[in-house]
Amino acid sequence: MNGNIIVNKKNLIHNLSEIKKYTKKSKIMSVIKSNGYGHGILEVAAALKDSDAFAVATIKEAAYLRKCNIEKEIVCLQGFSNIEECVYCSQSNIRPVIHSLKQVNIIEEAKLKKPMKVWIKFDTGMNRLGFKEMNLEKLMNKIENKIQPPVGIMTHLACADEENDDFSQKQIELFKNIIKNTEAELSIFNSAGIIKYIEEYHDLGDWVRPGLMLYGVNPCSNDKSLNIKPAMSLTAPVISTKKCKKGERIGYGHTYEFIKDTTIASLGIGYGDGFPRELSNVGKVFFEDNFFNIIGRVSMDILMVDIGDNKVDIGANVELWGDNINIKEVSDLINTIPYELMCGLGERLQRKYI
């Protein structure tokens, strides 16, 4: 028996609707990279069909969407890396992000049958992708004959999801200076940026790029106003129950000792499915109004929970995160992020859509 990733499509639709309330007149570029944050890229695209565009990381992801007859505009956040990919973007209505001089040179060399829409990315402090010193006017002069207006100009906030964020304001001011006297489509706000800054800086939000919040996770731990719902529940079946006595130990390394007689349930999921080993002896699961502790080490295919005197049948599905266990609280417990948990789930898990 395998674990299940249960994706609630109605909650995806609801979350998009809630984001529109926040962003008002902004266009929505729904980020569905990394297989829709582990939810299934095609199913997510279908549920989020009222988005204005989709954003993916790679040309391969964009090409897959086109192959599967997704016709909406697709933004490729890493852009192209060679002439062939550049030509493909032009032919297939893929809007690449231009973030390096190499890409500018590729556009100049490419023989395009029609101009293409592009985003130009500036680095305002993330120090990852984007131009730092490039003059926008000079850049536009190099490629203006190959691109279709309107051009988009974007940057990415590095610390918007931090509780004590004092850096986003610096990035915003630098971005405003870059785009001064420029008629372009602007995009700066990710999920946390939407929550914290869109109201004050709505003039910079022609396009917003929600990611995590689409899937029902609030990136801002101190903000309770956002009415979004988790789109993913991770469950695993009970494959065995067993009586254990006080003083006995359980699992690899015998890291947990029973302090009283009890019953344990073994669940058919482990780190081989992407469930973190770090949750050994610290995580919890939920079943029928009860929370049970994960005990012993999470192994490759199995984890164990202490169910006490409760009756849990073989084959019953237990929640590891979802409606009753907040995935952000799970990630905080082991000093990681919800993105890593969702995107790291393995191929043995079955996706079910409701």
C-alpha cells in the first residue's frame, strides 16, 4: 500500500480568487513550476485556467505544457540558453525572462520569423539572476527589432517572507529608479510581496507572481488575514499494528523507548517517498480527531506512530499534513520550508484529485 497526495482542485480555484481580491487590477502570473509545486502541473494548470499567464522555470516545462495543449501565455523564468530554445520561444508563445548578456547576444544572432514577447529581469539584491549595471535603454536598443511590445520588467524580492524584512523597501526603491520614465509592464511581487506590499505599491504590480499562496500556504507567519485553503493533503495507509511494552525500543538505532505499554501503527510511507527523516521522534499525524506522535526513526518505506488505546484499522489512511496539520508548521519543526516538502514528494505516491 502506498501513500497518497490528495489535491483539492476547488481549493486551488478558491485561492486564486482570494489572490485576485488582494491584487485587484493586477494580472496574475500563476507559478506552476516543479510539477505545480508537487501538485501535478497539468491538473494545476486546468484548475487555474482563469490566470492571465503561467510561469515555469525551464524551457522543458514550458514545452511540456505546450505539448499537452496548454494555450495560455507561458513565462519561462530561467529563459533560454541557446539559439534553438530562443527560436522555440518565438514560435510557441513562450515569454522568456532575459537576465544575462549571453541571452541578449543569442537574441541578436537568432533568425526569428516573428518578434517575441520578453521579460527583462534586474537584480536588485537577490544576487541570483538579473542585470545589475545594465542601462535599460541601451539594452532595449540591442534587441528592439526582435521583441514584441510591451516589454516586461521584473525583479525578485529576497526577504519578503521574513518577519523582520527591512530589505524589500530597498529593492523596491532601486526598482523604481530602474524603470523611471519607462513604459513597460512591471512585476515585482511574489506571494509574500503581494500580502505585504501590493496595497502600497500597486503601481509596480501590473503583474503579480503568486506561488506558495496558490497552494494554500501563507508565507507570512504573522499574517492571519489571508483566507486561503490548503490544496494538498498527504496521507499514508496503516499497514500494521502492534502491541509494545514499557521499556522496549523501536526502529533503527532504537532511538525511542516506550515509557508505558501501548500500541503502535506502522504507516506505508518513508523518506523514499520524500517524507523527511528529520521528523523522526518529533512529527505528528492526524486520524479521526486524534494526533499521534511519530516514534522512532522514519525509515525508507515505513514510519511508526504511537496510537495508544485507540482503534485504527489496517488500511486506514492517516494525514501527515493537510487540513488538520499545517504544512508550514511541519516545515518549521525541522527548519525547512513548505516548498521543499511539497516538491520533494516521490513517484511512489499516488496523486488523487478531488
